Amino acid sequence: MSFRPPASLLSSASSQALTPLDIELAGEKADALARAGRKAEEALATLSRARDQGKAGLDNLLHDAADAVFALMVQRELCGLRNQADMIRRYAIPADVMARVGVNRRR
């Protein structure tokens, strides 16, 4: 059994200090968020190019983009970023992609 002093006796400075584990976890969260952002950017760019070229069969690309955006949203929430409106503006996510976010497609 371990002894832990009451919180009122602990100095506030020690509770504010980041441990090496906290720093490592923050770095991993940032890396995962960056990877999810790049995947979403790539999927949205692929969809945009296909639309510009007038390619048929955009449904799969729409779902791929929606899946990438959903993964980005989940990662943002894990990092504590709850407001998705900024992300939607920043990545210029089309409404038809947003309508498919979180929807399971039939394969």
C-alpha cells in the first residue's frame, strides 16, 4: 500500500510540471493528428481532381474522403479539439463529403 499526501499539501508547481511521459504522449498525439490531416488532405485533393476531370464513379472517392475526414475528426477530439467548424473551413470539406462522414458503406 502506498502513501499519498493530501492534495492540499502538494505544491502547485509540482502538479504543473510535465513528466517525460506527458511530453512523449503529447508528441505522439501531435504526430497522429498530422498524419490524419495529411490523409484527409490527400483524399480531398484526389476527389477534387476527379471532379475537375469529370470522372464517373465518384462514390468510392466520396466515401474514401469521408472516412479520412472522420478519422481526422476522431483524432482531433482525442487531442481535445472539440469544435469541428474550424477544421471544415480549413480543409474546405465539401457538404457531400460531410454528409457521408461516419456512414458505413456497403462493400
